[in-house]
Amino acid sequence: MIPFDFEYYKPDSITEAIQTFQDIESQGKKVIYYSGGTEFITFSRINKLSADAVIDLKGIPECQVLESLGDLLVIGSAVSLNKIAKSNLFPLLGQAVKQVADHTSRNKITIGGNLHSRLIYREGVLPLLLADAQVKIAGKEGEQVLAFEDVFQQEMKLGPGQFLIQILVEKSYASYQYISIKKTKTSKVGYPVVSLAAIAKDSQIRAAFSGVCAYPFRSAQMEAALNDSSLSIEKRIEQALSRLPAPIVNDIQASREYREFVLINALEDALDALKGAIS
Amino acid sequence: MQDRTGTAVGKPIQRIDAVEKAAGTVRYIDDYTLPGLAHAKLVKSSYAHAKINSIDSTEAWKVPGVRAIITGKMFPYHIGPILADRPPLAIEKVRYYGEPVAIVVADHEHQAKRAAALVKVDYEPLQVVNSVRDAFQTGAPLVHENSGQYMKIISNVYPVQGTNIGSHIKIRKGDFIKTWEACTTKVKETYSFNLSDHVALETRSTRVEIKSSGKVIIHTTTQSPFTIKKVMNQFFNIELGNIIVHTTIVGGAFGGKGTVQLEPLAYLASKAIGGKMVKLNYEREEDLITAPCHIGVEATISLGTNKDGKIIAGQYTFLIDSGAYTDQAAGITRAMALDCTGPYNVPNVWCDSYCMYTNHPYATSFRGYAHPELTFAVERTMDQLAKKLSIDPIELRKMNTIQPGDTSPTQSVITANNIGDTLKCLERARELIQWDEGQRLEISNNKIRAKGISTFWKTSTTATNAQSGAILKFEADGSVNLNCAAIELGQGTKTILAQIIAERLKLEMNKIHITMEVNSSYDPHQWRTVASSTTFLAGRAVLAACDDAISQLKRTASIALKCSKEDLEVGGGRVYLKPNPDYGVQIKDIALGYQYPNGHAVEGQVVGHGKYIQRHLTPMDKETGFGKPGPWWSVGTQAIEVEWDTRDYTYKILKAVTVLDGGTIINPATATQQMRGGMYLGLSFASSEAFLFDEGGIVQNPQLRTYQIIRFGEQPVEYLVDFIESPAADGPYGARGIGEYGVIGMAGALANSLSAAAQVELNHLPLIPELIWKTKKEHLK
């Protein structure tokens, strides 16, 4: 049970949402946007989150789009993970988000929520980093389209009052060979010890990771090592590991040493799966 | 033993509660609400061990709707089922993370919850006792400074003042010291696992009100309504007759609802607001760590054999992590000692079983009551001994199986009537798991298939006066109502009792009405619904009630039929003449007495009553353990086949086998399902579950987000269940208890299969891939 009272707003347009945010904030109240609500509920009920008001983005038509439009795949921020997976619009994204939480929760969790998760995993990020995705952001100055990698710096860096409307991915990314690997402590349902998404583009592997470090990432240095065809597979992996952007996480899901072991296996599997498509 | 008529016993009859459960219309305790119901929420400790300097509730009182804030000062006394060592609300200090410190009562649940978060407790952290090994050290900080002064509620509990030993149970059988020297092969190993939880689907919930008449009405989710009465009488000075406990279908218990924690808190809450009804229900996080959980253990076992591989000496040291309070862990400490050898004949036994206080959440019963835990250690030792002796693990077990004429560790004599047939179980399990194909098979580059076996026994250490009662009331249509306080917690006990009635009265199942609700003021006394004892105890009580009813039916019928009682028989809804079955009377015509054609009536309603109490049980001698603490042993063998990946150390459970000798099986379908459920629980405990503590004793995974359990879809690919039915002379139709048994051998069998697969000794739980990886890495060093 959520132990505090809060106001609930469900705007049906982007401008109304932005206006509502400003109005409430100007009253000195703490206001947050949400869509699926799973984290709002689960963190609020254990006193780790509170708000005076929430703005539900599910009523905004633009946030519910899930379609192919010209050269672009358009994915609304309020689309549920199960819907994305089922649509098969962007198979790698579908695969990656299908591994989040459990089926019942994925009916509620949305891609926007996953990208903004308070937990360190945010596995929906990985395919977007690989696909040079763009994001459409709403704010009081209007809408803007930005590169996802500029907005996502370890976590989503949106300005006050801004929210994510849509994710835009070039259609060609849906056709590259890909692999998505998630390894947990034991159960299929659980946080990743290592989660890896990779694609083969222009004979090169692109790889992004979650669970390994304290935030999801894609690393040009690591990719350079993985694509160094002068080296054996083992050497490539060894090189890549030496170029991790941050220390490997050591927590109750797995020790640092074991995570490294799992990561090596995952990289071997990824390179093996894509071997025909990379040099 | 009773003769079977074939009406109901031994038939796979559908469970009485199946339809309502499948339809989702069952109501559990927390599903009920009432106008004016007040709600209580707990303020819980944020430290594992700390002095309480002060409690400031100023801010909490500002929340609208708050009616009372109660601290330990309201009831500064200790309670407990075995040793009274636990204040319902912490006084002076807290001893575990999540311990109840105060109760807030408010008009609405969210108000109480919000206010609870605003109660400020000033703590002074104390040094934390974070493992049984730390607790056992001389000079360790004390969790309880005055344990020697606590009141003993039952005998056989021995706290040692000035230490963290909450109880110490000894077994001294034969001459271990001398025999050990003569052993030709010896093995000594240590095993361990952390505390974990039951994770019943239904979290604990209770409602209490105190009527102006003085009656205390308790609605609660419990396995032990009469123990609640006892506790409320013993510690709160309420007359027994004034305490009324109601319960309904329990949504899973697994031992966790056998003890009493919530009800006294809700009673204090109700008392603080003038006796109004108060509801106190646990959210999942509270149910995991504030409520009592499952013990942790560190066990060291030494086994020695003669040159033929016969075990002649065994030493067993158990350090049981009972957490902050002894609760049922003190009884588990005793149970672990009295069956310490497993179903093997060990003539010389030295066992020290210690119930250790630590600053962890406190533990209570868990399905199997010491046996899944001790069996893991014993069965791992048996496999390591077999390896050392180069004997097949099954052969070693067969050579050492305990037999009629041998004695148990407490020197109870084993007879053909009080134990099942272990050898038959072993042989059948061997066939089912296809043991002779090979224990370890490489099936591809990086896949190994391996098998593990585990044999087990268990006696039910009930109170020596554990008992049950039953009342059968006949309706005017000839059907029967049963009043019996056996609790339905998913095990199917109500269906089993109905089958026993149907069999005895030779009546259709649909003529037997069973209510799931239990009301302590209408139902006869029942010890508890624990210890796999209900089919046995309540089954015998129900049989006695049937016999009483039959006698009354015959008496009334003899008047109606103008003949002697001795010439009559009951069956098929009639009472009839044995020599001429066509001549008789319908039960419906005599159920409420017989009425003569002129209107005169005699005898009245048929109300059968019956009871059963344990026979000849004794406590155990303090120095040697000598005694007869349980009535019989059910035995069994379990086996697991895994497919293990040599590259990433993950594994899949392919087959899980249980072969149990539980005497006559009253309902083969529910018994099979009970074994499957038990295996699932045991495998979840063995493969996934454990509370993880930081250096301050804070639980790192107090949520199902991070506390791992086996999920649907991760169960074994195939369950194989079979029964050997060596009838128990005392049991109803020859039945023994079977409730807990499916769990007992799982950890041992899984660890044995994975040890065989990975070719390392896996002696710790849970068996996560990282543990196998780490053990293998250390082994290769």
C-alpha cells in the first residue's frame, strides 16, 4: 500500500502534460511523470519514493505509437514491453525487453519507464545505443529530436519538466543480425549478472552491456578490441575487458570475479553467434 | 488396524476445496473487512543489534486518523513457545533487522503506515553477532544477557547463561570415543546454509477485538488456533474460555504459521483503542523478515566404518542459527539431534545440537522440522563416504539401513510396526531414476547428466500429549457434518478426513460435509496442524467418532427395527439386519431420533464424538538423549537427475523422484501432489533461497525482487512419485504421516547430483551456479 496521498493527472495531449507539470510545480509540489507505474508503486510502498502529484503519460496518443513510418521505426514511450516484443517491429529491442521482470509485470512496464528506471539495469537502453536511436523529447520550449546517446549518459538526462515522447530508429537496424544474452544468478526472472546486446553492422560488431557496471553502456574502445581481426577471439575479449568503462559490479547478484567469468562467456557466445557477419 | 471396505480409502478422490480454489472464490483472512475496522502497522528496527535510547512519536501523532502508538513499555514481558525469551515489541534493545519496535493504530491502513514511518527511534548500535560461528566464540557479544532467567515453557530446553547458546541437546549412545579409534575409514565434513523463508503465497494476517464482555475474538491465519489460546492465556492472563480463535483456509504455511507472533501484537493494538477490532496484516517484506523464518545451519559430521563399510561411529555437531529468539528453533535443535543419523544404524553416536542466538531474523518451524537440514548434511556425508570406500552410494546406504531390532539415536527400539521399509524405497527409487545407467554421463561437449540420491527418515516430535478430537453431527437427510480443528492449509487434510469417514460409515463422499473454517469454541481441541501428524491424530479421532456414531445409529435402529443392536450393520445410508440386508431403516429416518407412528420419539440426534492422544511418548534425558519422543518413522528415498553445463555452470533439473513409505495412502492423488509440492519447496530452498546479510546483519534481500525462489517453469521437467505401503498398525487404516516428507531429501539429492556432475564436493547451499564455479575453482587451485 502506498502510504501517502497524491494527486493524479492524466493529460491527453503533450501540451496539456507540460502545462500540468508547470502548474503543479509552481505550487511548490513535487510532481513526477510516469507511464507503467510499476516503479512508482513498488518504490512508494517501501517509502523509497514520494510525490505530491503524478502525471500519467499513457493518455497521450503520441506516446502510444508503435509503427513503421517511412524509413523510421517509431516507438512511443508509453508502449508496454510485451507489446514491443509481440509487435516484432524491432526484434532486438523486443528480445532485450522480453527479459525484463516477469510476463505480468511486462504488461505494465513501458519502454519509457524502463529507460528511466531507478535500478541500474535499464536493459531497453542497449538496443537503442547500438541502433544510433534518436529520441523525441517534450518540454516547455516545444518538442526536440536528439541523439539517444547524447540524452543517455549513464542515465536519462532530461531537463526539469521534460519527458520522452518517442524513440526513433532507422528501419535498417531491424534487419542486422543480432544477439541478446541475459545471464542471471539462478532464475530466468531476475536482475542480470550480465546482459548483452550485439549487432553486426558493416562487418563490425557493436555491443552494449547491462548489469556489468553500475550503468548500461556501449563502449567504442571495447568494440575496437572486439573488432580487431588481427587478434584471436580470446585476445579480443581480453582486450575488451581491459577497456571496461567502470569497475565490474560486486553485489548480491554476483561477485565481481564471477561476473567477469560470465561476461567472458557471453562475449564468446556473441562473437560466435555473429561470426559469419563480422570480420 | 481397521479393515477397508473400499468405499473411499485408497481412492484418488478430488479435493473438497478444489472447485472454489480454481474459481478464485476462496476468501482468506485478509479478504475480510468490516465497517469501523482499525488498522495497525509496525515500526520496525533498522538495526540488527542496537540499544533503544528513546522513541519519539511526535510527528507520527500528527498524521490524521492515528488512534494509538504502542511501544514495548505497554507489555514489557517475554513470550515464546519453548523458551519465553521474546518481547512481542522490543524492549531496551533490538536484536534483529525488522524486529517490531512499536505499533501504530489508525482508522485507515495508509495512515497507520505513514505514521509508522514517522516514529523516530534513537538507536545506539551494538556489536552484531552475524553468524553461528561468531555466536559460538568465547567472548562473543551477547544477544541475550540473561537467557538463564527466561521461563521454560516445555522441558528439553537448556539455555546457557553468559553465552549465545539458547539450547544444547546431547545424544550419547554407545561409546563413540573408543569406537572412533577403531574405525578403518573415516570422513569428516562441514556443511552450511543461511536462514531463508517459507514464502507462503498468503502473507500473515490477523484481526483481533476485545468485547466488553471480556471475550477476545481472534480471526487469524494459523496452523495452531489452540496454541494461540494457550499463549493469550499464559502471557496475557485471559481466561481460556474467553479466547475464541477463528481461522479459515490458510494460503500456505510450511511451518511458518505454526507459531504465534501477530496475534499478541494485534491484541495489544486493540486493547490500546478500547477493544475495537484491529487488523494487522504483513506486507511481503514484513512476512519475509519480521515474521519468523527458516533456520540456518552449520553442521559437522564425522562417520567411521569398520573394514566392511558398516558405520560404527558417528559424531554430529549442529550449530543452528535460530536468529534473535529461540521460538521453534529450540525444538528443531532437539529434533535434529534425535534423528541425527538419518535412517542408518549407527551403534555409537555423539551428537551436540546447539540452538544459537544471532542478530538475524528469528526462525521457527519449516516443513520437515530439522529433517531437510540434517538430511542434506547426512546424505552428503554418505556420498563422500561411499567415494572413500569405493562403494556404490546406494549399496552403502543399503548396507547401513536401520532395521527392526536396531535402536534410534535416542535408543528407541525400531520395530516392524513403527518404521517403513527403507530398502524397498531405495530399490524403487533406483529403478525410477535409472541409476544403473550410470550416475554421471557425458552427453555432449559441455553437457553432463548426473544423478544424486538421498534417503531419509522422520519421526514427528509432537508434544507427548498431542491430541485431536472430532464431532460428527447427523443431518435430517442422513448426511454428516464434521467438526474438527485440523487446519486446511493446502495439504488436503479435510478431504482425507472425509474419506476416512466415508470409508468407516460406508457412505458416499457427497454425504459428508466439511467446513474449512475452524472455530475454537465449537471444535474440539486439536494440538496443532503441524508435524505430519494430522492424518494420524485427527484420523484416529474421526474413526473413534464414527464408531461412536455407528453405535448410536444401531441403538436407534434397534428400536425402530425391534431387534438387538448386535444384529445390525451400517452402510449405504442405512442401518440393516446383517442376515437380511433388505430389512433395515434409512439413516435419514433415525438421524434426529426415531419417531413412532403415534408421534412419540426416542433417542434424538446422532452426535458421534471421538478423540485420540499420543501414547507412551517421553521427553529426552538431558545428558544422553534417552527417550521416546515420536510415535513412528516414515522413511523414503528421493533422487534427482540434473543436466549440468560444464562451460557456464548452470543446470537444469530433469527428474525428481520420491518413493515414500507412509503406510497406507488414503488418497493417492493428493499424496502424489503433496510429494510434488514438497519436492518443489525443497528444490527451491536447495537451489535458490537464502537471506544475505551485510556486515551489520542487515538483510540485503528482504524483497521478492532479490530473494530468489524457483519460479513456475523452473520446476523439474519430470516428477516421479511412488509409494511403498507398509501399513502402520496404529494409523487410521494403516496410514502414517506424509505431509512434510516430499521436502526432506531434496537438498541432499540435488547436492549429490551436482557434486557428481561437477566432480567437486558441494557442501553449502543454495546451489547457485556461482557456488559451483567457485568450489570448482578452489578445487583446481
